[in-house]
Amino acid sequence: MSLNKILKNTAIASTAVLSAGAGALYLLHEIDSKQVIDRIKKHLGEDTTIITTWVEPMFQKVNVDGQNVWALVGGVTTIQDNAEAQYHFIASALTGALLDIQRI
């Protein structure tokens, strides 16, 4: 077996193992977006009415307070004081913790 063939097989096997590991990590740490929306509701107050939500379908790497983290990014539209208000949020993809929420 030639050295090139060994290197090629090793590269293919390594890629497969890394892909499987990344997929397993994704499935094991997948945060339900409903959990995040519930945390946002608690953060904004239980009397807040959320009328629409959106969450990006894929985790994104974002910088929060100087740290690069994998996160869910999305937004909510609420009714507060008889008016619509919109918020964008960033939540940890590993824990679901609300990392940032900004009214826009």
C-alpha cells in the first residue's frame, strides 16, 4: 500500500469521525427553541404577550462579550403597553441561556 493511499484513507476516516462527532454533539446539545422563548417571556415579564417568534434554523458562531460562542439567534414581537415591540436575542446553543436581548 502506497503512502498516498494510506494518507488518503486516513483523511477520509478522520473526516468521517469528525463529522459523526459533530453530529452527535449537535443532537446531544440541541436546545429546543421553545425553551428559549419561555426564558425570553420570563425575562420580559409574564404579563408580556408574545405574538410572533422566529429562530434561525442553524446555530451561528457569534461574539458575546469578547467570547465566540455557538448560539441560537432569533427575535420576538410582543405587545407591551398596547403597542408592538420587537426584540432580537442570542441564546447559548449548548445551555439555552439567554446571552443577549435587545429591543429594536
